[in-house]
Amino acid sequence: MQQYLKENGIETLIHYPVPPHKQKAYEKMNNVSFPISEEIHKEVLSLPMNPNLDKKVISQVVNAINIF
């Protein structure tokens, strides 16, 4: 979906690219595996959103996601 949205002029980011248990603050847990958490952290997208988006841009994002 991320690539599809990019091809349609919609920028996204992976919201949390590093799961909490793999971050430096939790260094003691870095070698622990939580497969579901790790998979989710590769997939959760941040969509464009801010109070200044106009209805045209919002519609573009919604339509692209629905088509995908």
C-alpha cells in the first residue's frame, strides 16, 4: 500500500519503524523476540493528516486507499 500511495502522490511513513523492545531505552530486551509486534512495526502507516489539509487532498487519500 505504501508504494501504491507514493505512486499516486501520497506520502506516508512507517509510524513506528522500531518496536519498543528493540529500542536503545530497552537495551536489556533487544535480544527478545515478539514476532507479532515486529511484524506490525513494519506495516503501520502514518497517513497525511494535519489541520490544514483541504477536502480535495482528504478525498484523494480516501479514494486511493479505497481503490487499493
